[in-house]
Amino acid sequence: MSWKLNPDRPVYVQLIERITTDIIAGIYLPGSKLPSVRDLAQTAGVNPNTMQKALSEMERTNLVYSQRTSGRFITEDLSMIDSLKTELASEQVKEFLEKMEKIGLSKEDIIGLIQKVSEEEKK
């Protein structure tokens, strides 16, 4: 099954985001080997050259590293992964707050609503 990619944004950027999210979520564990470029490209439903470009960019950020004959691996730097997780979560919260404020909710209203929904889900 291919990944859902938005035609309005560069595909390789979306691939980077998806693989980064998978790393943060623990789908790819620190130090583990990534599937081959061809396998990832097939899963994502993209050209292998596009996947190669995304993975090369991820190597520049040190989130992924390659060993010549063994393939690509996820960084073992847990602080880097935690930092990315915090950064991504912060971006999501900011986007959420902006959307809620656009529909007229104050930050206090938003917090109250979150607490209410959270309590309802516990039941």
C-alpha cells in the first residue's frame, strides 16, 4: 500500500517527514537497518531516485547513516530523536492552537475543551 502524498508539495520532503515520523514513533528503532531504497520506494509508491534523494538528505542531518556494503541505519543518538519528537509535537500544537483561535476559542477555552474530551475518553 502506497503512502498518501500531497501533489502540492515536493514528494521527497514528504518522504523525509514520513520516515522521520516513523523513526520518532518507534517503527524504525535507533540503530536498526532501514529497508532498501527500492523496497521503501515501492512501499511509498514513488520512484527509487526520489527515495534516494530523501534518504541522502536525511543523512545530511545525521538522522540516518550509511555503511557502504550494509545499507542505511537509524541514528543511535536518542537525544536527537527526542529533540525531533519535541519539535514535531510543538509544531502540531502550534498549528492546532492557531486553528482553534481562528474559530473563536480562547486558550482557556481550548484547555478546558481538551480536559473535557480527555476525561470523556477515560470513561
